[in-house]
Amino acid sequence: MFILSEMISHVHIGVSDFDRSFVFYSAIFKELGLTLKFIEAEKPWAGWRPCDAERPLFLIGPPYDGGAASAGNGQMIALLAPSRASVDACHKAAIANGGTCEGAPGPRPWYHLHYYGAYFRDPDGNKLAVCRHEPPSTD
């Protein structure tokens, strides 16, 4: 059986202010139960991983080419949440740490019956979603 997490090694988000972005991503990943794998502030870059696996990694740092960080039009990274409460908490942490709301937490039945999600942008404008696909009874 093919599992998507076996296909993705890592995702890298270009950021313009590493310290600000590190605070932002640390706050949201805390709510999702992700673990900081490393931080090299002198480079600067950092990476988080699931608490029970080495990959996939979520990395932040300046763009490799030295150019300005910019958000992609139409690009979004959706992160799985362990519960609906963690979707709510993650969205709240994102907004409290410099993010902007792109859609408050709530059900989105037009995606599917049990979809519960929230949408926001990081301080550089990168769009993220946090979602739960299970029924409320499993939280």
C-alpha cells in the first residue's frame, strides 16, 4: 500500500525573518504535537518532525538562492491535526504569533462529511491549513 508520508521527505518554506518565523512555527507546531528536530540559528534554518517518525520534515529558512522570500499564488500546505480542539488551538496560536486568518476553524462539509479545518497565512504570506478528517466522536 502506498502511503503519501512515504513519498514526501520534506517541505521547505522560505522566510524573510527567521526569528519571527521560528516563533510563529514553534507555536503552531506545539499545538499539533510536532517535535523540533533541529535549529541552526547561525545558518539560519530549523526543522520539525512528527513525534513518532523522522520524516517528513517541515523546514523554514531563507530561500537557498539568496533572493527574497515570497508566497506562491495558489500554493498551500495542509497539516493534519490530532483533534478538532487542536485545529482551534493551532489557528489561535497562528493569529497570536503574527499570522493572518484565511478562514476560521469550523466544519467544511462541502469537502466531505467530517472535514474540520482552519486556514491562515504565516508572517511572510505563505498559506497553511490545519485540518481533521475524522468524525467528532474520535477526538
